[in-house]
Amino acid sequence: MKDLKYLFAYTVPLTVYFSFISEGIWTYSAVLYVFVLLPFLDLVTGQTTTNLSDEDADYQKTKWIFDAMLYLNLPIVFGLVWFGLNKVEAGEYETYERIGLALSGGILLATNGINVAHELGHRSGLAERLMSKALYMPCLYMHFFIEHNFGHHMNVATPEDGATARYRQSVYSFWFTSVTKQYRHAWVLQLQLLKKQGLSFFSIKNDLLWYHLIQPAYLMAIFLMFSFNTMIFAGVIGVISFLFLECINYIEHYGLRRNKTESGRYERVQLHHSWNSNFNIGRITLYELTRHSDHHYKASKKYQVLNSYETSPTLPLGYPASILLSLIPPLWFWVMDPLVPESMKPKPNGA
């Protein structure tokens, strides 16, 4: 039965469905669930720092059920997006209700879309990587597949990484710097790859070019099947989803820095270069994304066998509560700044 604990991740789509069939304040059901009930459950159920034995880990990483629970998110996400678009097209909602529906749709795309796409994007199988890209599509963030796998994991905890927040940088400033810097760097990586292969910009292997055709085609298809307003709704939930992702990037790497070695290169990524969280509900809802230190230490590790380590810096709250905290910068700085290792903080003289 322990293997089925990750079915709890489907409670988010369930609350999104409830939001889509509701009116009034209940259109915010998914928002209330993720940012009120889940933090409460995190506090009630507490944290677990124990790891699987080597024998259990070897066994669990080969069990099909863990992969199947990821794959099922593909029909769930696209089915719910389709259902939500139909409701928005047919319904007559007040502005505040549309905001609730948009936030709920954005939460769906962030948690069961981008988060699952992130996990599948680290797999080597072609089918899994295609599923990853498909889940990024409605989030309008397909370039993240390139930047995250080949940029972020190389540059994490350095000034070169767009997804690593600077010490005392607010989450709102980070939204802008992370989104723009990661997008630009994805193009740098793509052009480097094309040049290395001796291919032109208009090569069929220019994945970023394809992404810039696929995502507008997705929105245009919604416009043709529904209406302009529904297409705008689809675009809005995509933007909400990737801003949700950037909140997660913010709390995962805030203020942490790798040092340079005598050779001038950055030290190897270690377990203390990402924030960790062991709160139980957040862990299973996000497929162990919260054990982020081990993920960066060995990105190919499947989610169900990620470990917790004492050397990893630890968030004082679970992910949902940490995201809420980050939205109030003075409070975030007050809680988190003392936890950032002194050796990683900027020197007073800027050195």
C-alpha cells in the first residue's frame, strides 16, 4: 500500500475539477486546497527524514506502478484542460469567478503538468521525453525542457543560472529575471547544439523553433474550436502555471551559491546547493520534488528513491507554505536569511 501513496497527487486535479463545476467562491476550491489545507496537513503529519534501504531502492526503481502514476497525468491534465475550456466557453461568470477558475487551472498545469513534465524530462526514453514536452505545451513553457536539463543543472547556484534567486532578491523580481534569463539561455544552448552538429537555424532538429510553432498552434486551435476569450483564458492559465513553477524555483535555490575552485571553475554540485523539504504531504503531492538536494546531486534518480541528507539545507516549512511565505518578501527574508550559510552570502564589499 505504501507504493500507492503517490495517488494522493491526484487530489489536486480532483479539486480543480470541483472548481470547474462550481460557481461563486467555490471556483477557488483548488486554491484553498493547495494553499490552506495542504499546509495544514503538512504541519499535522510532520516530516520524515528516513530513506529507503539500498535493497528497497533497487526494487522500487524498477516497479512499473511508479511510472504509471506519472503517465496517467497526461490524460488527466489534457482532459481537465479541455473540460475547463468548455465550461469557460459555455458559462457566464463574474470576473472574480473567472479569476478563481484561472488560478485553479494554473495550479493544475503547474503541479500535474510542469512538475510531472520535469520528472519525465530527466528520463532517457523517447516516449517519456515526448510526454514531458507535451505537458509543457499548455504551460507555454516548452523551452524549459532544454534550459532545465542542459542549463540549470549545470549552472545551479551560480550567477549564470536564471533559476537561482539571489540573496535578498524578492520573488517578484525573480519572476522577471528567471523567466527572461532562462528563455534567452535556452536559445544559447539550442544554437550551440546546432552549430556543433553543423546544422542551420532552420534545421528540423531546431527544437526551439518547433516549440515556437507548436505553442501558437495550440492557442490557435483553441481559438478556432472555442473563441478568442477562451483562448485568452488558456494563455492565462499557462502563464499562471509557469509563474507557479518560478515560485518553486525561488524557494528551492534562494541565496545558495557554489564557490569557485583555484582553477576558476565552480565546485561540483553538492547536496548543500539546494533547499530540501521533508514535509510528508508536500513530498507525495509533488512526487518527491521537495527532496530537491538529492535530485540535483543525481538528476537521473527516479522520484520514488530520492533521499534526504543531513548536510542539505532545509526549508522550515513545506512547499505550499513556503510559496505563500515567499509572496511576502519582508517575512520571507526574516525567516530565510538567517538560514542561508554565511559563506554563501554576498560580502559587504561586493566581493
